[in-house]
Amino acid sequence: GVYGVDHRLELKVCESLPQVRSRLEGWPSVSEALLHGELRTCTLVITSPAGGQDKLAKLCVATSHPAFVAFAPEVGAGGTEAKVRYDPSSEVLTIEDCTASELRIPVTLRAERVGRHVIRFCMLAVAPSAAGDGSASSSKPSSGPRQWVTVEESLAVRPSLSFMARPNPSFRKADRLTLACT
């Protein structure tokens, strides 16, 4: 009929949720401003405190500033075989079937625009589904218990070249101007 059971507020009790932590290594400090166009390599480190007991079915990583950040295709996963793919249309890095307790994702940072910026890395960690039906590696990231993790860092970018031109009177011809460039 029209009135059925409302499942919108149904709670699902899970045995365990993925518990991941993340940090950035090699990120420039706020006092260490980058020059416009400068490249810097750093590493996004994602750890699981369970020491590898909690296998991640999927880990999706996105950033708030894709013009500033590029993910390297090789991901250090502690000697385990993890499937890594980057989708340029959605700008999301996906790592599947990872059993390592620590993931090291190389990141290239590019100072794209002058100013102060806050760069965020948003990660979705998905544990295998409790049913064990193998659906954890499907295209849906919501097949098992999930945890959202966000890392936020500030970045200052200075101009790499500053140029100023002023008109000055010519000493040779009175009706002409010269440009003084600094």
C-alpha cells in the first residue's frame, strides 16, 4: 500500500568499522611559501591502527584543489598487491583490496595560484561487507562499513616574478618617454 515500513532511519550494527588515520609528510610550512608554478613532492600517509587486520575493500581519495595536487600512479602499500586507479574525469584516486597497515601515496604539489590556500584531502575508507558476498569491490563505494577522513593543510604561494614599468622623461629627446623597468 501507500504506507509501508520507513527504512530511512534503520540502524545497522557493525562488528567493526574501518579505523584509518592520515597525515601529510613533506608538506611546506605556512612560513615556507612556494613560488608560483613551483613543484614539490610530498606523501599522503594513511595508516590503520589495527596493524593490517582490517582489510580495506576500497579507499577513495579526492582533493579540494585538483589543479594544485596530482597523485602519482605508484602507491606504496607495504609489499601487498593493491589495485590502484585514477579516474581523471572524477579526479578520484581509488585503491582496492588493500591489506597493508600503511599506505604511502606520492603527491605532487603545484603552486597554481598566488595567495593563501587551504588544501583538503578527503578519503573514504570502506571495509568489506559483512555478508561476504564479494560485493565490496563493486563500483558502489557504500557496500560495507565506511569512515570519512579529512586532512587539511594551508599553502602560501608567492609570485615567482614581479615586474614594474614606469614612464620617465628621455634625456636625449624632450618629447619622448622611456620606460624604467624593475
